[in-house]
Amino acid sequence: MFRSFKQRATEHELMDDYSSGGQELREALRQLRLLNRIFAAAAPTLYGVKRLWVEADKPRRFSIIDIGSGSGDVNRHILRWADENRVDLQITLADITEDACEEARILYCNEPRIHVLRTDLFGLSERSADVITGTQFVHHFAEDELSKVVESMLKASRIGVVINDIHRHWLPWAAVWLVTRIVSDNRYILNDGPLSVAKGFRSEDWLKLKDQLVGSELFYAWRPLFRYMVAIKKAG
């Protein structure tokens, strides 16, 4: 149960096994939407999107690809922000699994600004959208893969990248361990929830990434509840 948080955990999450899935995974995706609300998961992504939007002189038309989106529930907050600011927004929810894509289609069946695309990060074309977002996405990759992943996100963007991921710390780990056991008996949730915290990040991880990215401007900030928002403005 108890582990050291000095280094990122290296175990694979159950959701990383793309050969499994089905009804149990789809149930997990639905329960993850509840956990995202409990832990205010959407707020750091919106914070980063607004930052890059302002730095781009508040364009009236704006596009986002949310990579590894799951059912894409965090984007409901971005849609409300677009309404309030009269931004003509288009969001593509991109995920590698058909289960996640189908959950996203159901969730946004009446939302014409949302498009669902089954693909992985490395299948995105260059300059596919203004901003590429990844919420609870990059912790699925090993430390030696992180810079390649972020460079691929930058390549697919026109303006920059927003990363929202978990602070690796015993307190959020304990909170997630407890809450998942209160609200769920789904094995994906029970295993992957606490493990995702153990695979999360600390300030030194973002500083190391900043040194590895040549030419791009990286800003990161700790945000409630135990999350990091990383905004990376594309060079040029």
C-alpha cells in the first residue's frame, strides 16, 4: 500500500493495455468523470488554455485537440468559457481506444463543436490545431519518453501545448486511494487511480523537461487540487 514518491512509479496502468476493454472499461470511464469533478481536474486545463489564448491575442476562432481524452469531460468547462468569451471554438477529442471514443460520442451527442477522432498522438498531422491539450495523459509515458511526447504535441500545434497532470505526493495518493474505494469497485479505477498519482510529477520533472525543449517557452504552476499546469508556447 505504501510506497516512496521520490521517483515516478514505472508500472503500467490497466488502461494502458489496449487489448482489454469493453463494458468494464466504459464503466471506468464514466466513473472517472465523477472523480474528475471531485478532484477539480478540469480547472488546470482551462487555466492553461486561457493563458495561451491571451498570449495569442485572444483570437475569435480557436481550435483544440485533447489527446488521450477519454470521454473528454474536462472540456465541458472549456466550452462554457468559449460561450462566455464569444470564442468560435472547435475541439477534437482524440483517443486510441474505441471504448473511449464511443463514451465521448455519447457524452457530446448534442454538441456540434466537439469532434471525436480515434487516433494516437503520433498519428496527428503537423499543425493540426491551435492548442494540443493532455489532461492526465503524459504520466502514462516513461521519463525517457516524456520529451519526445511533448515535442510531438508541439509539432501538432500551431500555438502551443497545455499539460494538466498530477502532483506526485503522498497526500493526493492517499486521497485518491480512499475516494476510489468509496465510490467504485471497478478494477480499473481501484488500480489506476492511486497508481496515476505515483506516476505523476514534481517541480524538478518540469524543470528537466524545460531544459530538454529547445526554443519553446515552458511555464508551469501548481494548481488545486494537487496538480500541475504546464503551458508551452511553441517557438516562432
